[in-house]
Amino acid sequence: MLPSIGGKPTFERAVEEWLDEHISTKTGRPYSATTKNVARYNLTGGRLTAWREARGIRTAEDWTATVAADYLTWYQRDIGADSDTVKKVRTQLRQFAGFCARQFGNREATGPALDNLRISSAHDQESVKEPALTQAEATRLLQKASTQRDRLIVAMLLYTGMRPSELVALEESHIRLDRTPPIVEIRGTAHNKHQTKTQAGYRDIPLTIGQSVLPRLLREHLTSPSRPRSSYQLFLSGRRDHLGSAVPLTMVGVSLMLQTLGRTTGIHCNPYRFRHTFCTWCADAGMHMLHLQQLLGHANSEMVAYYYRGRTSEAVLAAAARIRF
């Protein structure tokens, strides 16, 4: 049983009870494990938790339709979430509100504020296909990362092409420096530590692409005197829980770190620009499309073409020059 405060169920407890009993209106079946983890992340992840704590909202009784509408407005206008994402979270909050009304008698959880909230696509940023980072830009980002941990995060994203949700789910046991070549095992995501995002399933990424940087940074990170010995999670945040233990790094934490790094260097960077860069560098170096598809964890090769960000046709010309009929 999750905790209560003054006899009232905490917000987190209410979310867990809702997820345990919720039946999908589309399928008539309980939520799948993946769907539960996505909803759990949206409602009890770092972003909404920090927002609630700043406003003293701790129990299910504190949560109202007006509060939910205020959060979604902040989420879109201040954080910059696109309208489709905000609509998905609103759907989850509506379903959760109905549960709070039925289970806990909180009639304030349902109301016109959430239903009448206007979600405008005017806040959506136009999707711009940024070019891959140059080698000089990548080197500068690595040099300007402020901590050993941040430098390793940049290197991991840059030289493995993994998703940010996969990065934060990494555990020490997933780093196999004892293998030849050394590899990192992708076994889950932030939403589900035991299931990858696509049907491509588990995969191993060799650390040979960043062999001049990655193994060294990983050894330094794992043997750092400041690293808690009791932690099995590879990346930790600077926050502590109520027991004083380091809290695992979240996707929000990764994004905020990269935003700061981008401002410092003047180079726009986010997790997916690193993924695009990895794809482009490997393709330009001549890696077979099917091999690249497996490394990136894509279900089909069409997504590899989407992630390619060649900035000139030089690689294409060089490839064509090697062909003779």
C-alpha cells in the first residue's frame, strides 16, 4: 500500500491505484505494461512532480480540474510541449480525474476547467531538420561539458545513437567493457526497464565507434570516488530522495543539461540531434543500411532514411565514384 498523508491518499498512490484498475476505452482491456509506464511517467515523472511540489499539491484531494488545466497551460507555454503531446496528457488526466471522483469522492477533480482548456497549435515549433553535427562541433561539446558525468552522456549519445529514454535506463551491468569489442546492452527504456521501444527488441551497441573516448570515460565514471557504491543505475542526478540516496537521472534532466551546454557553446544540441548525427556519420562511412537499422533499434529501414542528416552531397559523390559498371 502506498502512503497517505493525514489519512488522505498521496497523489502517487492514487495514480498507482488508477493504473491497476484502469480499463482502456478503446480495447476494453487493462492497460499494457508499456502504456502503464508511459502514463506513470507523465503523471508522476520529474516534471509534474516538481510542479506539484512547488504548489504544495501532495494528495489526491489537492488535485482539481483547475490545477490540471494550470499544469497543462504551463507545460505547453513554458516548457514548449507540442499540442499533440499536451492533448495526450490531458486525456490521461481526465481519466485519472474520473477515478479520483469515483474512488475518493473528489468531485473537484472533474470539472469544466480541464474540458474547456484551449490547446493551441500556435505554440508548436516548426519541425526543422537540423544537419548532423560536424566533428569540430562534437569535439567542442565534449570539451565544454561541465562535469565528468555530462561529458560521458554527450559521448554516449554521440557515439552509440541510443535514445534518451534508453540512456537513462542504463545500469552498470549493461556496460560490458570485458567483452571484445566492448559493448553497451540496450535492455529497456525509462518507461519500461525490461522492454525496448520497438519490436526490434534487445540490442548490443559496440563501443568501437567512439573507442578513443567512450571506454575511458566509462571507466572513469564507474570508478569515480564520488560515485555512490550502492547505486546500480549508470547515471544519477544531483537530487536526493527522503533517505538521502541519489535519484536516477531523468530524460528531463538530460534535456536541461543539454540546453545549458547549447547556450554555453552556441551549438544547438538535444538527444535526437546526436542520434541523427550518429546515423549520418555511420551512413557516410559506408555502413550497410540493415546494420545501421539494427544499431539504432528501428523496426524498418525507412526510419534510418528519416534520421539521415547529410549536409552536402559529398558522401553520395564519393560513394558513386567507387562504383564501376
